[in-house]
Amino acid sequence: MTQSGIGSEKRVVKKMNKLIAIIDNEPDIVELISLHLKKSCFKVKGFFDAESFYRFLDEEIADLIILDLMYPDTGGLDICKYIKKEDKYSSIPVIILSVKANETDKILGLEFGADDYITKLFSPRELVARVKIVFRKRQKA
């Protein structure tokens, strides 16, 4: 933790060294989210398909996963189900980020274990705030 002085007040700034995996087949979305998360001191790894993400999971475990639902090689809900059924990964929080905005898709994502569901078009600042909320809730539990 570092302290930064603001006038006569001091506030504690906690470094976020958490690793966040972003899986989205749109490079611009991965870049946009990465930029905003890095500004908030998160470490980020981006993936454009399920296969490269699964290879990553064999080597390293993310602290949180941001997951799109639409991929050419597999469905995002299949990735979410896999993460949540494997003991090694089941405690990793998942935030779904998808163009699928109907109620059924949102409920399915949450029932498959997602901690949050955000529809595209989205605010990157809101996404970062929601990431922080997920970590804060987990820390209190």
C-alpha cells in the first residue's frame, strides 16, 4: 500500500495486482478494456478465442475473467460452465460482457455461474467499477 497526501488529508491507495483475463474475439474491445483496467493497476491478459484461453489456464490462474459469449470455436457459456465445474477454477469470478441483451441470456449466464452480466455497448469505467465490486465482495466473504 502506498500513501498519497492530498492537502492535509492522507488517503491510502491500495495497489491492485490482480490478474484479469479478458476473452473476446474483438481485438478493439480487448484493447479498450485492458487500457482501463491497467489504469486501475490491474494486470491483464487478453485472448481472442477459447483455445488460447484454455492453454493459459493450464499455466496460470486469473483472479477474474471477463468473458464474451460469442466465439467462432465455442460458446462463451461453455467456457463459463467449464470454469465453474472444475474445482481448480470454480472460485474464479466471471463477468460476462455480451451483445446478447435479452433477459433469457442474462439469466442463463448468471445461472451458469457468472458473477455479473454486462451488455455491450458498455462504459469501460463502469466495467472497472464492477470488477472492483466483485473483488470487494469476495474480500468480505
